[in-house]
Amino acid sequence: MGFWKNLFSGSGSSSAPTLATAEVPVTQGVGRISKTPAPKLAQPQICFSQDREIDLYELERLCDAVGWSRRPLRKVRKAIKHSFLVISMWELQGDESRLIGFSRATSDHAFNATIWDVVVHPDFQGRGLGKALMKQIIKELRRADISNVTLFADPHVIDFYCELGFAPDPEGIKGMFWYPNSR
């Protein structure tokens, strides 16, 4: 429970996550990013969006950069369309923007949500941005009054999620999976 208290202290403030380890400033909630050229920035900014349309080819390049297996774009489009929440993370510099992070969640819209496809471009890893992305998606799930948040983690990232307060099922229940052609 300490994780939730730490993450959400301040009664649901909508301010951006603070990143002592981030090398770039993080801004919150820009929504749709304007196509109007912004003044040249001395330093890039990082922002989160829940409603910016995701270019599937740009997302595929991001996933390629971390070594994920390719998935059919028609299925990726469908998965995004049917997700409860999609959070994208962008690097903004001048009038240029670049997708550098992505996560999504499915939900029953009442009690449960599962986080999927958490990815941060390798050039931006190790700066606290993955942690900020996870805090952002959890904050939005909690804002929707979702209290049971789960995820599936590859073995090499379990420690990352444990540091964020995720834990193997305390009851020791093992997840079960059904696969086609398994019988």
C-alpha cells in the first residue's frame, strides 16, 4: 500500500510527475500537440498525451528499437482502438515531435485493468522516463477508480516493476494461460 500512498499523495493532483533523474523537463496533459511551430527550445521537453493519434509506423519503429517482435499493424490498430487507456510519451523540440514511449491498458471499466505494451525508446532509458510513464498510466487508472492493476512482465524487467510497487501475487496464485493448439 505504501506505493499507492507515495504515488498518489496530494489527493489526485494533475501535475506532472517529478523526475529527479530525468535529463529533460516533463510536461503534462498537452492533449493534442499543436502543429503550429513552437519557438526553438534550448532543451527538448517530454510530454504525455492520452488523445494524440498514434502513427502505427512510428510505434512500430519504437518497438523495433527495443527488439520486440513485429505484430500485424491491423491487430495493433485494433488493440489500441479497444484499449481503455492509451498514454504516449513524446519528445518535443521546436516544431518537431518524436514518439519515445507508449503504454496502454485494458479494463472492465469498474474494478480491474491490465497494463500492456510499456515501451521506452533505448535512447531515453535510464532517465526515469519509464517510471514516469508508469506513474502516469497508474494515476489515470486510479482517477477512473480502477483499484486492481495488473501487468505481465518479461523476466528481465521484473525488478523495474517491483521498484514501482508491483509484486507477484501475494496469495501465490500463478497466472494461467490458454493457447490455441495447446491440446
